[in-house]
Amino acid sequence: MKEEYGKTGFHKSCFFMPKKNIYYGMILFFRTFLWPNGSNFMKSFSIEQIKLMDRFTRTHFINTLSGFKSVSLIGTINKSGQTNLAIFSNLVHIGADPALIGFINRPTEAAPHTIAYLQETEFYTVNHINQEIYTRAHQTSAKYPEHISEFEAVGLTRLFRPGISAPFVEESNIQYLLKLEEVIPIKLNGTFLVVGSLQQAFIQEDVMDEDGYLSIEKANSLCSLGINGYYETTFLDKLPYAKP
């Protein structure tokens, strides 16, 4: 049988669809001819729909929605000499003068050791994570008993520097020491914003530019997405200070 096509190139049956199919036909047309990659179509998620997701799907969805984050290991020690090492992906720059850096600590019943130790001794270290140690760093998120140090459990090396009680991670290429300044409770979910002041930094030699900018990709520092995704970083551009 001879197929009948009009000047448009479409079979004549395309113009005699049942009304209930016209809507879907229009969507197919636009997706096929105007936006073939579908990039301009976005799926909407209401908070009601998000709440109906199962626990793990909802957790992944919310934790990845805010985007890539820095990821580091925080080293602490209590007054008895017990060390602790924990991975955090929510560190944030608070101010440059004075130099303040914060992080969010989960409710104490879920993550008690880091916040308890730094409140005891006031000092703690932050250590960037790189490709060589990220799997071991991730393992520190496991809930080890207090008497077991994550340094030993995951195979990372404690580094004690003269005059500093808190332990660094020797395998890290960017390390810095903070002094506890403030712990701010967040009543909505029982977490805490922990604010520390910068005391000292130890940086791989080739990382700092002449203007003080730290090109941390040279130290192989990673970033994270969600609770278990790790990404390498690639420099894109450095733009001038924006003015009106």
C-alpha cells in the first residue's frame, strides 16, 4: 500500500489523532524537533513528594541538592590522650579577619566524639583529603567505639607537631590548626555550628600563588557530593574582582 505523506513530511494520520493524544503528540514534537536533548525540561519535586521518598532516597536527594563541598578530616584528642579522626564535608569559610572557619556537627547522640574532644582541649586540626587517602578517610565515618582511634582503624598516620596537642594527618597535603571559639546549637535539627579561629597552616610548597591564592588542585584536594561521592577538581578560571 502506498503511504500518503503531505508537504510537511508527516503521514496524514498524524493530523487525525484522538483529542486525548494531542497533548502527548505536542510534547513528542517539541522534544524531538526543538529540544532534542531534553535539557530544557525539568522535573518538579514538591516538599510533599520528597517526604514520601524512602529514607535513603530522600537522604541522597537532599544531601546532593546543595552541590559540591570541600571534604576534610578533623583530628582531635581528649585530655586522656585518646585521638579521634572524623570526615566532614560541611566546612565553611566564615570570615577572613579574624580568620574563622566553621563546620556542622551532627547531634551528639550520633556523633559525640569530635565535639566532646575539641570542647575538652579547644584545639583541633583540619586535613584535606586527596586521591591517595579518600577510601581510608571515608571509612572514618564508621561508628567505632571511643577507645578505638580512627587513625589506627583505617591506617592513617598521626602527626604531632611541636607545641600542638591535636593530631594532624601526615598523608594530607594541606593541614591547619583551629582553636574553638564558639559552639552554636541549631534547634531545628539538633546539630551544632562549631566555629574555630585559624592558628597555623601547613601547605604543600607549590600550592600558594604569589598573591596568596591557594591552588588546592595542585595538592590533589578532593571535593564531595552527598555522603559517599568523591570528585577530583580541575581549575577553570580566576576572574577579576567584580565592580559595578
